Amino acid sequence: MKKRVLFIYGIAMLLTFAASAQQAGKTTGQVKSGKGEQLPGINIQVKHSGKGTVTDAQGRFTIAVSPNDTLLLSGIGYKKQTVPVNGRDFLELRLQDDETALGEVVVVGYGTQKKSDLTNAVAQIKGADITRRPVSNIQQALQGLAPGVTVLDRGGAPGVSNATIRVRGITTFNINSSSTSGYDLGKNDALVIVDGIEQRMQDINPEDIESLSVLKDAASTAIYGSRATNGVILITTKRAKAGKVTVNYNGYYAWQKSVNKPEMMDIESYMREQVVAYTNAGVAVPARFSETSIQQYVNATDRLKYPMPNTWFNTMLKTAPQQSHTLSVAGGNEVVKTRMSVRYQDQQGIVNNYSDNLSEVRLNADYTPLNSRVHIGGDINYRNNSNQKPTVEPFNNMFHGSLWAVPKYPDGTYGLSTQGNNPLMFDEIGGLSKQGIDYFTGSVKGDVELLKGLRFSTQLGARIMYTQQKNFTNAYTNTDKNTNITKTVTNNSLTEVRNTLKEYTWNNLLTYDRTFGKHDLKALAGYSQIDNKQTFLSAYRERFYNNDITSIGQGANDGTKSNSGSDAEYGLRSYFGRINYAYAGKYLLEVNGRYDGSSRFAGDKRYSFFPSFSAGWRIAQEQFFAPLQHIVNDLKLRGSYGKTGNQSVDLYSYYDALTATSYTFNGVPVAGYRQTTLANTDLGWESTTQLDLGLDASFLDRRLNVTADYYRKLTSDILLNLDIPATVGLNAPPQNAGSVENKGLEITVNYSSKQTGNFRYNIGANFSLNENMVTDLKGTGPYITGSDIDPRYIIKKGLPINTLWGYQTDGLFQTADEISKYPTLASNTRPGDVKYVDRNGDGKIDANDMTNIGLSFPKYTFGLNAGFQYKEFELNLLIQGAAKVDTRLSGALAEMGNQEGFTHEIYANNYWTPEHTDARFPRPIKYDLRNVATSDRLVIDGSYLRLKNIQLAYHLPEAISKRALISRSTVYVSATNLLTFSKLNEWNLDPEAESGRAVYYPQTSLFTVGLNLQF
């Protein structure tokens, strides 16, 4: 692998160096705006040659020239300018604002548009804003950067991301699949397109990203039709520019720590609380909790003989390193341009035996013959990813069933709880699960100008992924030398998985772009086809000779072995088009349409049409607005309406499926097959219609920019299992029936200061409101999942998806008289027990009294980013948060010591006793969970405000850098998740984590040192 990377690297350098020529002289200079502000990132080329450069952070540049050369200056938002050198050694240049461009070019579906011409809701994020936060995947880096984009960062082990992205809320649900997180919401993921090809976001190196666009309304997403209901994320990767060869190194080394570390109740408080719990239960108090024993444990110095009840978070969690290094080479001339990058990333776990290692290479090239109408480009990306984790993950047992166990004795053996558990033992000798992924994407694209303004392009892309997993469970025996409790895993075992994915995409576009006087016309017609094939294979064997032999063929070849596998295939064929019209740069119109056909459906449901319309009015360009332009520099009103779809139904849902069964014939067992669920050949698309009304405004010489959007989208035809006559004899099939509404408001405000001496700053803020509600279940439901001891969720008309469901409470019973006058949940209720509210007044507490007790998805999200630059120093901040969201505690966190689990310090001396009747928590009762039934007492406000990232950078002065042959040099330090304000802090829980038992790999904070170099 390394030899191939070096070979490709060498070829790329030869191509780009060959395109450069040596020059006899050079000139330096500085580029400023018409207002005198220094302009970084301005392209400077020597006219009629392939030589060029880009201005640095202070607008300075150096370029090799001849005395009679002419320079061509260009930059987004500024008019192009030609400047003769005339033998000068220093040039001070000024660029004027391009009033027609009004800012950057925004990437949209199958093309680009000027920001001033946009009639849709599109958020664009620059690659530099993404890489400012050193994270292992892009999803995390998007938090707080764009309104309407909710990123739920729930941590994840090395190589595994638990971050999910939701664009403008949750649109659908799956009532046939649920977990402790509620009903399955996996079909709400946004479509991700990278350079025209669908890919996974986590497979992209952040350092390779030029820009990222989030398409949010139907007018911007309808061009992607049946895959666009949940929004579309377009990623454009970096490409070489004509000019000298540039070499960039971007790397960092970081230290990871768990964001939160739950604290166990101190030993004396815990032991005395257990005495109360056993006494309240009316059972004998174990000898361990006698007064003599309590004193022995509290005063002990020998923790091997008198272990603490739970020290697992202090024992297991550690500081771990993470590093990433990217090296890129780019260059070329007006004919050939090439860029190649290589990356190495290594992330160790904050718990032993978790790790992830990644190596990848990306190469792209562009070929445009001089005076030719033809352009050819290609992209290749290969990555190899390997990670491992313990086969028996320890996090559940760090909370549950592992009390009073010595983590590890000096002789290497392990202590055991009464249940035979020890998280450290499971982690170190329980076995390892290893996964390797080889991932390849590639595409070749060509376009030709057929006539003036008319171009045809075609792109063929491939995405291939091979995944191999080996999940090996060790055989071992361990005896606790203190208690003689023994844990034995008699048989070792191996489950091996091999999956493949091959997807091919073919895009064809015909575009037309002409201006006729005051009329600007752009048109697009396209055809696209996607073919996807997947295979799944797994095998199981046990009783290997020892724990070191992990080849599947070496396990026992008997009745214990098993294997399974499946194949899957689907396709999508699409015809689409778009027309953009502008009159006098003031009146804007866009029409989109896509006709999609999917193999997931049958008959006349196979194809569907997804249209959209949008319009804009640039009021600031009107003559009557001229007197106000010194106050409001630009003002645009826009609106859109359209329809998109969701084809994410299970494959082959419309087929009559048969499952294996057996029956008796003449007294003999016979194998056979039978149908269990009725097929629905009329199964169709989920569809979403969306209205968007927006406003874009600029003030203070366009230094202050405001964008606001109101949207309302209705998703229809969500799959439900409607009742069918029992005489059919089969289970009901899914049918298109349910509806969900999302409506909300998004606001973005950005301000860039004037340059004052050597100081400047910029501040950006965004705010989103999303209201989600189930509007129709066709008379079915409500659908409820969960239990009394774990979170319970409901899908019901009039409530948000996955609303937390349970009892309302009214404090604690204080007297027997109060109990006698009010219904109770359990018999033998005593003072100090929870008082559950009889909402329907029927004189009893049961499921009919349950109600909405919390929201599992935030109603409000917000972000604030700020950058301050003084001379060579730069400080960047990102603050992010969410509000009106709740977390339901369960398991040991909620049980307050009533079971054999972790007991949080928050309960210490804060539970009801006859002497402490104003306590926050009810009385503990050993092995009795009456006071922890699912209710609002166990729901904590999950709102939070977090300093997500802070970075301090120093840009080495150009004069010093160039002595080392370095064009730019930046060193920085940063910290992520540094400070959090949340009510969950007192529970030592991360506010972004989902409801439940907190048995997940913790989210981490990073403390980073980084270096960016350009040669």
C-alpha cells in the first residue's frame, strides 16, 4: 500500500512540476478591497501562462514574472482586474466589489449559482470552518455552523460515529423497529453527494473539502427527487489551480478525555443507604452492612480485602492520544492540473483495546487543451480503515452488576461481583472484535461545449466497499481469591462477517447559459442511473484449540456451527431538469422537476414526479429603493414550494415472501415454507411537500448580513400496518398512510468588522426552531414502545415523534392519611413513596394515566462562532447548544441503589426518611422499583450551552517563513467540549446523549496541538 501511494505521489509531482517553468525575476505586492481591507485568497495569475499564486492572510503575495508581464487578479465577490507589471518590484493593488456577483458562488444540485441569484434555502460552509475543529469525522464538525441542521453528537468509539444529522426535523418513523432510543428513525438521514456521487459523509477527509452546501427546502432538493425529503448535503472537494506547485501539510496531535465521569456515592453514605433500603423492604440486612462492617470498610487501607463498591469509571477511563496528518501536492497549468493528498489518522480509545487506524489517498486531475471546448476530469479515493473493540463491551457492567469487585489483583487475576462480573476482565481477556474496511470511490467526467452557452457533460462513478469482521470470544476461567466466586467461559467462539457493496452511478447533463439584454436564462436537462449490489455473509464456530487460533475453519465442525447470507440489489433511474430565469438581475424564477423510477416499487407506483417552484425579488435593485441603499445595501425576498420523496422502504417489500417452517405429515416432521405477511403491490413513495418563505438582507456596507426562513413541510404516506380482516390469516402489510408535519424558523446573522489597524473580527450566529407533530395515523395507534424500567416512547396523533411517555407525579406521599385518600401505583405504599397522578380520575393508577412527559428531539438549536485576528494571532470560538429537549434516566442511574448497580453521589443523604421528609428523592426499597416507574421524576431537562471549540493560532510572519522556503506557517492549540452548562452536569452525564442507561462509549473532549504548512 505504501509503495503504491509513494508511486502515485511521485507521478503527481512530476506532472505538476513539468507544468511549471523557471522565471528570471519576481515581484511582491499586497491586495486590498476598495475600503482598504486586506484580501486573503485572491488568485493572481501571469496572463497567458500557467503561473500563479494566492494572497496570504494579510493580502500579500510574491510571484515570478518578467518585466513586461501582465497579472490577472480574481476573487469571489470582486471584479476581475488586469495589471501590467512594468518592471515594478512592489505592487499595491485594490479590487472593487462585483455588484453583480454580490458574494460567493454557491454549490447547488448539479451546478452552481451566484448567491445573489438564489431563490432557495441553502446554507454553505467553507472547508476552513470545518477543519477548525479537529475531529475524526465531518458530522461532528458541522455542529452549530448552519441553521436548520441539527447534529446529535452522541460520541462513539474510535472508528465509529454516533453522530446523526437531521435537516429541518424528523419526517418519518418505522413502527416495526424500536429500541431503548424509541422507534427507529434511521430513514431520516440526509442524502450526501460528493463531487456528483452519493457517498457516506464519514468517508471524506475534512482537509480535502473545499465547501459544503446544505440544501434545505423543496426547491433546492427536488432536483434529487426521491432521495431528498431529509435534505441534501453537497460536498465539493479541493482541486488544483493553475500556477506553481503548492505542497500543504496539515496535522495535529490531540489528547482525548471523557467529557463526563459519573461519581459513585461515597462508601459510608452508600452502605448506610443500603441499610435503609433493606429495612424499607422488610428483609434482613446483610452482614456486609452491619455497623461493624461499615466501620471496617470505611476505615480500611487494604482495598484488596475491603474493596470499594464501584470504582470502574476511575479504573477504566484514561487519557488517550489521537493524531491526524494530511499531506497534499497541487499544481499545473491551464492545460493540466493535478492534486493529490494522503492522510494517516490514528485514534486510541479512552478505554483499553479500543482503537482505529486510517490510511487514505485521494487523487484528482483536470485536462483542458488550449483553445478547446473539451474538459476531462477524474477523481480517485482509496482508504483502508481498521478498528477493534472488546467483544464484550464493558460499559453496561460499569453501571450494572459489578459491585464490590477488586478491579485486578497484583497476580493478574480479577475480582468478581456476586454476579461474576468485572468490566476490566471483560475488556482485557474477554476477546476482541476486529473490523477492516477497504473503500474505493472513483469517477471520470467529461464535458464539451456544443454551441455557445450549450454544454454536455457525462460522469461515470463507482463506489466499492469490502468489510470484514472477526468477533472472537475467549475461553477463560477466573476465580476471585477473596470470595472464591468463579467466572468460566467454557467455549471460545468466532463470528466472522464479510460484506460487499458495489454501486455505480452514471450522470448526464445538458446545460444552457445565455444572456439576452436584461434576460438571463439557464437551463438544465439530465439523466441519471444508479445500480447498487450488496452481499452479506456470516459464519459461526466455537471450541477452537486456543484463543490464539482465530481462523473460522479451525473451530468445531459439528452441529454448533452455523452460517447465513443474503444478496440485495436495487436501482434508480431518473430524468430531471431545471430552468432559471432572471430579468434585470431583480426578478428571479426557478423551476425544477425530477421523474424517478425505483426498483423498490412495482407497477404504476414505480415512477413518481417531484416538482418545485421558487421565485425571488431583489427589492434593493429597484429604483424606488435607491434612497435606502446606504442603510440596507441589499434586500431580497424569496419563496418556494415543492415536493420531494423518500424511497427508503425495505427491499422487496411488495413480494410475497416465504419463511422456513416445519410441520408433521403422517407423523413425520417435514420442512417447508409459508407466507406470514400479506404482500402489498401498491406500496408507494413517502412524499413531502414544503413551503419556504425567506429573506436575505445586507447592512453596513455588506458587513452585516441577515438571512431568515420560515418553513412548513408535510410528509405523507408514511408506512403503517393498517388492520386487515382476520379471515385473511396473514399479518398486515405496510401501507402508505401516516403523516407528519414539521414547521419552523431559521435565522442567521453574520458580521465582519472593518479593519482597524492590525485588528479585525467576525461574528456569526444562527438560531433554529423546529416544531414536529404527527398529524395522521389513519385511525391506528397510538404506538408505544419501552417499559417501566426503561424509557417509554409514543407515536400518537398530535404529539411529536418519539415523545417520552409516562406518569405525571405530584411529589412524595408524606403521611398514611394522605395515602388512604389517593390511589397508588403499588400496594403497601408508605410515606416517602412517589405520588403518581390519577389524570383520568378513575380512582386507580394505570397506563391510562400516562401522558407526555418530555421531548426526545430538541425544539431549539443555536450556534455562535467568532473569529478575532490581531497581527499574526488568531482566536476562534464556537459555542453551540440546544433547548426544549429532555433526557429520561433509567437503569442504575434511576434505581438509587435499589438494585445491584452503580449509585450516583447525587442520592447521598438526599432520600426520604422520617427525619428528612423534604428530601429530593423517594425512600429506597431494596429490589422494589415502585418509585422509579417511568415518570416525569426521571426526566431531566436536556437543554445545554457548550463551548464546542476554542482555537488559538499563530501565523508565522512571511519574512521568517520564507527563509525556511515556507509560504505559510500556522501553529495552533485548541480544545473541544471545554465548558458545558446543563442540568445534566449534576448527574455527570453528557447532555447530547440519548435517554436510557448511559451504557455507551463516552463523548470525548480533545486538547490539540496542530501545525499547518504550505510550501
